[in-house]
Amino acid sequence: MRPQLMDFPKLGLFLVLILGWNDSFNCERPGVVNIGAILAYDSVIGRVAKAAIETAVHDVNSDKNVLAGTRLNLIMMNSNCNAFLGAIGALKILDREAVAIVGPQVSTTAHMISFISNGLQIPLVSFAATDPTLSSLQYPFFLRMTPSDSYQMKAVANLIHYYGWRQVIAIYVDNEFGRNGIDYLDDELANSTSKIYKIALPMEISQDKMTEALRNSRVIGPRVYVVHASPDSGLDIFSVAQQLNMMTDEYVWLVTDWFCTALGSSESNLLNTLNHLQGIVGFCQYVPVSSQKNGFMSKWEELHKKGMVTSKVNAYGFYAYDTVWAVARAIDDLLRDSGNVTFSSNNELVNMNGKIHFDQFKSFDDGYLLLQKLLLLNFTGITGQIQFDKNRNLKGGAYQIINIGRNIVHTVGYWTSHFGLSISLPNSLHENDERNLRAKQVLGNITWPGENTKTPRGWVAATNEKPLLILVPRRVSFVEFATVLDNHTVTGYCIDVFEAAIKLVPYAIPHKYVPFGDGITSPSSWTLVNMVANQTMDAGVGDITIAKNRTKIVDFTQPYITSGLVIVVPVKTIKSSAWSFLRPFSLDMWCVIGAYFLLIGAVVWLLEHRVNSDFRGPPKRQCLTIFLFSFSSLFHTQKENTVTFLGRFVMVVWFFLLLVITSSYTASLTSFLTIQQLASPISGIDSLIATNEPIGFQESSFARVYMIDVLKIRPSRLVPLRTPEDYAKALRLGPKRSGGVAAIVDELPYVEIFLQKFNGFGLVGEPFTRRGWGFVFPRGSPLAIDLSSAILKLSENGQLQMIHDRWLCKNNCTPKPAKSSDPYRLELSCFRGLFLVCGVVSFGALLIFLLRAIRQFIRFKSKQKDPADSSKGCSHMIYSFFDFLDEKEEAIKKMFKQQNNTSQPEVS
């Protein structure tokens, strides 16, 4: 037993060597790795891609630095642009254990095959499937070796926004490639508030159907077309457009990269069709010039000389070539890590028997690892830097913008995702520098269809076949603004303004007026606005107020008349009386003025009495002087002159007071003799709200909604009125009688018409809303902008005012304002400050005079030294002081001089 135990270490060593040798055997690189390719051999892209893929496989197998001796075996299948045949081809490729599929070429086929590749973990690396939705998380094994249409549609939207076009028509092939690409364009245009109309064309369409589709598109209005079609049949669209005369100077044709593919791969005879493509602007995938590109082009020329290819190479040929190299590099990295390619049976997949002969599908064991190797690639190919973003799309990429003019293809600019539009290509396509994008968005000169060098407007408002349908309210009241006569003629102020504005628009606008209303009641403006918003009609013309809630659903032009809600009330005319001259001042004011006349006379008399002989004399004369002096100063007819400084100072202030009072009196009296007065206490919107009286408004006007929602007035107070005659009747009845109102709230233009027709009414307060009337168009209509400019021109040249005067100012154009009771009666409070100043100055001057007089009196008594004065009472002293004041100033000075002379001997 012992020798047998000694054999176990040898046996273990033998097993280790066997397992190690077996593992080394499994890790050897395979001699051949299968890859597949699904193409449409007879398509413009497929013919070029087939030759490019075969050339790339040959170059990879010839390069010893790639795959280290392992060869690529290419398995190609023809889908014939059919998704079902493409799926069958994919199954045949997968049955032969291909590790990756180059393609598919068509987006529809890619959608179908992606589900299969997900289950078997086989990466799909497409060079031509540009449908943006293939980048979703639903297809984790799908990689795109060409820019997604999401980039291209952003470029197209930038160009449309750059030229200011607001509406476009998209013509596209009705499959995943066309629909999803245009949906992305729709999203991009929505960011710039542009609108898109979509016209889908079947994959196979007759020329008659295409003609019908293009003819119908002309009545939509926009003249900017974006064509997103197949390079195999897209050029037929322009042949039909040429026959329909749609390649003229009013049209714009923008095409995606299919157009450059069709031109780049065309035969020499196809270039003769360039004269039918004049003015087209296209987006081409930009492939930079490089030594690799030049080398590939040389190989392509050799193949062309040998007759192996008949088409010129296009951008998709370059991307197809780079796709094979990307797959080869990823496989090389995979083999460096795992050493071999293995597949495992997947029992969950159903066996399929019949024309496809295989027992069961096998999933690629390292499929996920190969996917990661592909996503980490970073090398330079013919098309530039090969690197994938987080959405498994090729990073970067640029578009060359071309223009066909005079049978020559011109480059007019470029577009990159980081820089936008530019006239020259940025130094690096991968720099994330977005500084001054607006300044860089410039393009070269473009020749548009019809050899037009001026940027087309891009739309037509209407045609003779489809005129602009304009809704006009059939008003039964205030017909001066808009109405329909018995002979179906539309007339009115609003109509004349619209016709004048249309003449200033630099293009013809065929239009037709459509009356709106039953002719019994005036129609609602809200209904008209909604019909335009729903595009039941193309526009609305009439007395339509621009309101905030309406601007959310329609576009308005610049206001052509100012409007606002105002209040109309009854007024009465004041009759003159014998005492009308007293009305300007209140009773308090008259009393204070009279008191000041007496006060000023008394103060000036005191200041002047001692020095001015005009203010001396018998008592009767002095009393008359006091009374008459100040009154005569009102007319500057006083005979007495002031000689003292204090008297003159008081008179200066008094004259200023008189100037202000007389000027105010004159103005107030003039107003009283000319104004009208209110017959109601309402003076404005606040007093109207505070009352509980009925308020009239025009039937179908927005005034009712405004008063209820904004002013919070109860609906029960509101009385609908229809005609100006109803206005006058309701106001004359008054709020106390049935059917009467205290006031009417309506828009100013209507009120102007009413006040011209009826007397005895006027406006109170100020307009409490600031609005205007405008013409209505659907949201996004360029007509609103052009007509706004035309209205401004009408205003500047005076034509708008002439139309206004012709319709709305037949009698007197100025609204009659109503005034509140005694509005110009002046109260004492208005002059309180002025009277106060005059009083302070007067009493100040009087105080200075008295202090000076008291000082002189004390000096006089001290010089006199009469012992008898001390024994007499205080009343005697007061009488003596008044006697002293009654003396003239000269006499007082003489008395002081005598006293000084008599006292000198005693001192000596």
C-alpha cells in the first residue's frame, strides 16, 4: 500500500499539467473571426458601402499590427431595403457565430435586428442608420459610427432660426428614419417658437401622388421646405417641384445629408440635373482632408478603373470603412484579454427550422466585453476622431452647408454642435467653447431659387386660390367701427385701417371678408377670437380689445387705437346769477380776505402815522385812510405813499398775496361761467364701486367680465345695453327708476361716438384700464408682425389720424368731461400758508415799531423827570404813551434835543 500512496503527488502534478495545457490551448487566438454586414446592395449608400467594407476588411487582414495574425471573415447579406429580409439576413449571419455586425444600413432594419442583438449580445455598429431613437436605452448593443439625425436637425433648426423663418413644411419618407428625424426637428423648432407642417411620403410613391402632395402643400402658406428623404428617390421631388413652378424666388428648399450623398455618388449624367436644383441649401457630413482620406481615395480610383465600383465614394463610404476598423480594433483588444472567442447555447431561444438551418442560437460569451471595448475606442480614422459619447453615438462631427447656384456647388458655411453656424470651420470640432455664439453665426452669400440673392420671406399669407379669410363682426350698434351692409359690403373705421395697412405690406395679400353675427345682436369678441385661435378663420378685423387672456391663444398686431374703460354720467349746465361773482371763494375765504384788508390798513397806518403826513389828520380822515388804503391797493390806486422801511416791507408781502388771490379768483370765476356740472355724486371708479346703484355696460363687451372679476362688482348691479339710444335712455331714467342706471362703463371709442350724438352727458375720472384694439391672427402668424409695422407707418405719416377723424370725429372729437359740484370753489385751506406769512410779517413789523416807540417813550420820561408822574396811576402812563405815539417823529426828536440843551449847564 505504501508505494501506491507515494504515487498521489505524481498524479496531482500530472493533472495540473494536463489542465494547464488545456487552458493554454483554449487561450490561443483564433485564426478567423466572423463579422457580418447587412446592406442594401442596389441602393446609393449600399453600393458604396459594400465596396468600402470589403476594402477595409482587406486592409485589416493585410495589416500585421492589427489582430496579430487573426483574420476577419466578412459575411454580407443583402436586405434590399426591406426590414424583414434584413432580419432574415441577420439570423443567417448569427447562425455562423459572427461576433459583430457592421450595419444595418437602414434604420427600420436596425430597430428589428436590435432586439435579436440584445438577446445574443452581438454588437451592431451602424454607419448609416441615423434615426435618433436608436440611441435609447432599449437598444444597448446598438452603436452609431455616424452622426445622429438629432445633430443634423439641430443644425437645420439653427439655420431656420438664423433667417427668422417662423413656419416650415417638412417633406419626409414615412418610415422610422423620416418620422423620427422630423420629430426631432419639430422639437428643436419649438424652442424658437417656430411651427412645422409635416407631409409624409410613402416609401414607394408614384409621380402623380407626389405631384398631388406638393400641390396641396402650396395652400398651407409657408414657402420654406425641409426635405428629409432617401438618396435613392429624393431627387424626384425636385423634378416635380420644377414642373409645379415651385423653384421660384419665393421658395426656400433645405435638404438634409441625403442630398449630398445622392450628388456625391451620382454618375456624370446626373450632374446635368443641377440646373433643376438651383438655390437648394443642403447639409453634408463633413469629412476633413487627411492623408488617410487621400490614400483611400487613391484606392477607390484604382477600383473604379478596374470596373469594380461604378459610383463615386460618399461620406457613408468613409464611415463604413472606419466602422470595420473600429470593430477590428475592438476585437483585437478583446482577444488580448480573453484570448479566444466562444459562444454558449441559449436554451431560452426557440429553435427555428426551415430555410434557416441551425439547431439553436448561440449567444456570444464576451459580447458585453466587446461592447465595452468598442465604447472605449479612441483613434483617428478617415472621418476624423473615432470616439463614442454616452449615448453610443460618434462624438463631434460637423456639417458642411452647401448651396447650388449657377450649376455649381458652393460651400457657404459649417455647423458644429459647439459653435453653431459659422462661415469657416473651427480649429477643433470637440472644443466646448460657446462664447459669442450669436456673433459667430454668419454664413456666406447664398443664391436662392430663381437666382435670388435676397433672403426670401419664406411664406405667403394667401393666394388667389386660397385667399385670407377674415372674420368681421356684423355690429348692430356703433356701426361706425365695423358692420356689413345690405349689399354684403363690409365697411367701418376698423376696415379702413386694415385696408390701409395691407397696402403698406411689401407683398400682396388676397383676402376675403367673412361676416360674423346674426344681425340682431352684436357678436361676442371672445367667440371671434376663439375661431381665429382654432384656425377656423385666418384673421379677425374689428373692434377687438387686446386682453391678456386673449394673447395666450392668438397674436395681436400693434394697437391702432387706444382704448380704456371710462365712466359716463349725466351732466347739467350751470346758469349764471346775479351773485355768480361770489362763487369762486368760500364764505370763510371771503371773511378772511375782508379781515386782512382791515388788518393791513391798520398796521400800515400805525407804521406810517408818526412820519407820514398822508396818514395824519382828523380822526374821521384817519379812519377812512385805514379802510380805503388797503382796498385801493388791490387796484394800485391808493393816494398815500409809504415812507418807512417796515411799512414798505409789509406792503410788498401784501401785494404778493393780492396777486395770488386775484389770479386764482379770475381763473375760478371763468371756470364757473363755462363748465357743466354733474347730475350725480359719482366722480370716479371708487365712488361708483362704493354705491349700490345699477351700472350700464355694452352688450357683448368685456367690460362686464372686468367689473365682476377685477372690480368685484355684483352681477346683479350690471345692466346690459345695446345701442347709444339705450345709453341715453338709461342715464336719463336714473338709478331710481326701472331700467335706469347711475352710470355707464364702456370703452373710450364707443363713448366718443355716444357723446357726439347726445348732449347732457360727460366723462368722470380717468380711464381705469389702458388697452387698445388690434387685428387678430393665429399664434405664430408672421402677418401680425408685418401689419404691426404697417400700423406704425400709418401713425407716423398721419394717415391713421385721418381715418380716425373721418369716421369718429364727424362733429366734435373731444370727449366732454363732466365736473363735480363746485369743483373750482377755492377754500381757505388753499391759501392758509400765504395768509400765515402775511400775518406774521405784519405783526412782526408792528412789534418792532412798538418796541422802538416804547424805548423812545422811556427815554423821554427819564429826561423829563416830573415827580408828579410817579404819583399818578398806570392809566395816566398809558394815556401819556398814546399821546407820545400821536406825536410826529420830528417833534419827538426836537424834544430830545431841547432836553439835551437844558441839561448841559447843570453838568458844567
